[in-house]
Amino acid sequence: MENSNQQSDDEIPTDMNGRKPQKLRRYDSLDLESAKVNGQSGHGLQQGGSWAVILQLAFQCIGVVYGDIGTSPLYVYASTFPDGIRHRDDIVGVLSLIYYTLTLLPLVKYVFIVLRANDNGNGGTFALYSLLCRHAKVGLIPSQQVEDKQVSNYQLELPSGRLGWSTKVKSALEGSKTIKFILLFFTMLATSLVIGDGILTPCISVLSAVGGIKAATPAMTEERVVWISVGILICLFSFQRFGTDKVGYSFAPIICVWFFINAGIGLFNFIQYDPTVVKAINPWEIVEYFKRNGKDAWVSLGGIVLCITGTEALFADLGHFTVRSIQISTCAITYPALILAYSGQASFLRHHPGDVGNTFFKAIPGPIYWPVFAVAVMAAIIASQAMISGTFSILQQSLSLGCFPRVKVVHTSAKYEGQVYIPEVNFILMVACVCVTLGFKTTEKIGNAYGIAVVFAETITSSFMVLVMIIIWKRSILTVMAYVVFIMSVEVTYLSSVLYKFPHGGYLPIAFASVSMTLMFIWNYVYRKKYYYEMDHKVSPDQLREIAARSNLCRIPGLAIFYSELVHGIPPIFEHYAASIPALHSVLVFVSFKSLPISKIPLEERFLFRRVQSGEPRVFRCIVRYGYTDIRTDEAPFEKILVERLKVFIREECWLKSLQNQNQNQQRQQNNTNHDQLMENDGTEEYSKEGIGIKEEETISLNDDDEVEEEEEIEQLDKAARAGVIHLMGENEVVAAKGSSIGKKMLINYGYSFLKKNLRQQDKVLDVPRKRLLKVGMTYEL
């Protein structure tokens, strides 16, 4: 029996066809399956693709990505001038700020910089965190394995050069546990802010759109507008369970029409009222604006920043599209339409400053008012839908990485694999949206809360991007400093402004984030503590042999699958099981589900096996690896897939054993004839087909003994599976150890216990058959 962390110096080839010289390696690790797939299997379209496909995706992403930022013209000027316009030139100053904010943050930062930091085609805060975890040891769970790096889309091609300061920063990150906690903390915080965004976006978008009725009909009171908005929100959340399978094609035409309407009305108003607002292109207008208004100008930044709401969706929704498709749609449609829309509204306000409270609807030409109103309501609903779906997706990612309590995740689309629905979260979001709408009533008040969630999330993304530039891209100090000065400093300035509005509603997203962070911290803290407990109390190879040799253990036919989160070694629950139930099945498989810091893992690379013990009972360990966007489908029972992959492992193990014997015989013959023909490379032997006497057209076959051994073992496995498969799962009671602090006892004994009792159990998450499930109780003192 081999130790789980032991590595051998001997090497054997992993190429089944033998077409390339390979260093031979002793078969003593969970890397057989990993070596089967060559090349990169990331987001293929990220690197190219036909223009027809790219343009098709560019059209689709309009309906998914830009709903939120596209509806910002409904409320930006109203949130910027809550007390009215004091000076006509202030409009030009604000327009100049909007110009450069839209250019620097959505266009330059996200479209041309951040999108390049995708994780095999997937974006979002977890993608950046996963990239950092792969290129630096900053993860807090010690579940890393050498084999993880052999997954075909695990590694990125790294630029060469400028390694000095990059290595120093990387070493500082890896050597500081505090920094590791800080990285995880801000990842959780960004996720929590997205949840808050998922609450505030539907509120402000729907309320702004429905408010158009009040502008056209004076009889429509604010109270009625609020209740109509509440009704739309309840319907919106009620329909979430049906999924958003056709979201791209269904919503894209509506959002396209919305952008063309905004651009057309903006151009009309620009020409009709005051074309001189074009001088806002001059950044000096920003300086003049601050000179005239001082502190009030700084406070107004909290309203101006709403023009970039939904910008994070450009990156978060990247997994459904490609970098180039988003770049095309942003540069060709979204950015020009928004510039024209805000310019037209500014021109209108220069002549009608008193209408700033409802600028969008007041600026619509009379004959097309109601059609535009209808499109505005639909666009607001689409913006809300996109943000709700994004909230579900990012929670699924955090769930897979052990950062969120277990909840039911329903995959609503076979075509769009990222489209998920979480019933519990959907209900909480609906209740929160209704309460916020009824409590705040106006877009100005909600805007105060909305700005904090938007800017805080973007600032966290920029902080992660600085680390990506240093550690992964290895950019020069000047490049990183330029990003900090021209991009991050702007976001920090906006953040300081929105935080000023904390007492006026800005506390709301912080409160939402605090609740979410508390749940995530409690769950992740105990998750890590449990893992370290199992690491410290795992069953050693000698203990396993001793347990298997016990005379009081009854041998019964069948296949037993033990589930555990422990990746390295045999979990302590097995020893407790053997002591409580003196019976062992003929085949034991210890299964661990592991989430890698990567978006997707090909099916053929998902199962890794290691033989722990031969003979009776046969013992294997299996690591089932998932990416944070992988879907656990129910197309086939897990146990059936497990048995089939185990058969493949046994065949390949016998093949490699036979190949190793043949290599040794061939090499021995060569050594006897000519010692000078040994191929040496830095002290290790490198074998090619020519070197071991295997011709290109020859195939390697098993000898009779190996073939008989293989067939017998597969037959025993089939016999055990037919006799019955039983699933064994630990029902762990987690308590704080004696002598723990009061805070730790409160967190584990009450906080975690409450979450565990009121959320989904592990057997339901894994969809284990209830009739063949055996739970083994054990207490963990953490």
C-alpha cells in the first residue's frame, strides 16, 4: 500500500499510443485519467471562431448583459440632482463626468482589460479568485494535488520576463495566512454585494419605468406606482422557476429596440434643444463643475456613478459568450447609444431644468410616449431578470467552493448551462425586493443604496486585477501603476462619495452584505475546520491493514461507497464504522467530491482513482472533481458511472503494469548488448519507442497473466455491483472543543448547527438513493 502523498522517481509513459517520448513514471498517483486528454479545452470561442458565430453571440449578449446599464438613463439625472439644478452649466459638467466615467470604466477597464482575465471563458469575482488560487497557493483548504495541474484547462500560458517583483509579491501572498483570509473575505464580500445588487436592481429599474405613468397621467399617485411595481416584481420572481432558457434570443430584440429608441430620442433632443452640450467632451468642464459646487459636486458623484450600473455583468456573464462578441456589442451598440441618450437628456435639461426629477419621460416626444413607455417597462423587467439570474449563478459558484450553505440548485436550461434557479434564494430576494420598494418608494432613495453595491463590487474587482497583472500577467510596475492611477483611483473617488450617503439609504446594501457574509463565513469557517480535523485524524495505511485483518469483521459481497470531503487519505469515519458495524464489503471505494479553482473539467478527466489495497477487501480511493460551473446531472446514476470509470482504471492499470514489464525486459536486453545506448537526461531515463524497440505499427498487448488478472478483477467488481451497492455517509455532529472561546462556541454550536438543520442535507444534494443509504454518526470536536 502506498502513502497518498508519496512520489516515486521511476517513470512510465502516459501516452497510450506511444507516439511521443515520455518520461516513465511509477504508477502511484491519481494521475492516470488526467493524462488522457491533451491540449487546451477551455472556452474555444474565446480564442476565435467564425465571424458568423461571433456576431450571433454579440446579438444574443445584448439581451443578457446590457439590460441593467441600458436602463440607467431612467434615473441617473434624477439621482444626481435630487434638490434641482442650481446652474445651467452644471448639466454640462455632469455630462462630462458621465462621458469619461462610461469611457474609463465600462469601456477601457472591463471591455479591453478585465475581460482578458477570464477563467477559460468564465468571468466574475470567483473567476479572478480561482486564477489566483491556481497560480499562487492562496487557498485555505489543503486539498491541492499535483494531478490538478494536469487537467487540460487548468493552466494558462504565462508571459515570460519581469519575474522579479512578481515572484516577490507571490511569495508574500503565499507566506501570509492573513492575506489569504483577506482575499477570501473580499471574494465573499463581492458575492454578497452581488446579492444586494440582485435585490436593488429590480426595485430601481421597475420603479423607474412604471413611474412614467405618473409623468403622463397626473391622477397616478406615487402610492399607486409603488403598488404596481410590487405586483410586477412578485410576478417576475414567481416566473423564475420556469427558467430563462431562451433569454438571449427573446430579450435581445427588445433591448436592441430600447437602445435604438434611446439613441434616436437623444439625437433628436440634442439637435432640437442645445447642441452646445457637446463641449462636455472637454474634461475642463469637470474642473469647473467642482469649482462651482465644491462638496456638493463630490456628493453628486453618488448619482453620476449609477450610469455604470450593471457593468460588472459584462464580466460576470462572460461564460455564456466570448470576449470578442461582448467587445463588438459594447463598441457598436451599447456605448454609442448611451452617449447619445445622456447627451440628449442634457440638451433637454438646459431648456427644462425643472423636469430633472423625471428627465427620461419628460424628454420623450409626445406622439411616441406610450410605445416608449411600454418598451421601458419591458427593458426594466429584462434588466431585473438578468441580475437575478446572475445572482443565482454566482451563488452556485460559491456553493461549489464551500463558501455558501447547501441549497437546492435547479438547472433550468439544457442549452445555457449557466442558467440555474435556487428556490430558497429566489423567495428571499422577492421578499427583500418588495420590502425595499414599499419602504423607499422613490428611485432617488434607492439610488443612494444602489451606488454602494455597484462601486464597492467594481473596486474589489480592480483590486483583484492588480494581483492578476502582477502574478499572472507579470506586467511592469509602470503598467500596474497606470491602471491604479487612471482606473482604480476613479473608483475609489466614487466609493468615497457613495459612502457619504450611508445614512440616507446607503446602509441597505451593507446590511444585506453583512447578513450574507455572516452566513458564508460561518459555513466556510466550519467547513475548513472539519477538513483539518479529518486531515489530523485520517486512517493511516497501517491502520487500514489492521482493520481489514480483524477476525471479528464479517466479509459480505457487495460494493460500499464511502463519501467524504477529505481528499488525502481515508477519513476517520471509516474506523468508527468498522468499530460499530463489524462487516466489510468485498469492494470499498472512498469517494471525495472536490471543486477545483477552474470553471469546467472534462468528463474524461473528472474521476481519479488510486488502489489502496489489493486482495480482500479491494479498496480504492476516488476523487470526483468538478469545476465551479460544472453541472451535476441526473442523466445516469452516479454509482453506474463510478463502476464504469473504475473498470477503465483497472484496465489501464494492468496495461501500464504490462508496459512497465516490457520496458524493463527491453531495456535489460539493450543493457546486455550496448551500455552506451542508454539515453540520459539530467539523471533520469527518457524512453522513446525506438529506444525500447517498439515500432510505430506495433501495439502493446497484455501478457496472459496480466490479462487473466485484469478479467478476474473486473469480474469481481461486476459481481460486487450485482450483489448490491450501499452508500455510506457520515452524519457528523460538530461541536466546539472543550476550552474553546465563547465566540467559537456560539459560531459552531449554534450558528452552524442552525444552518445545518434548516438547510439541505448532503444526501439530498448528492441525490443518494434513500433505500441504500447508511448514515454513520460521529462527533467532531473542533
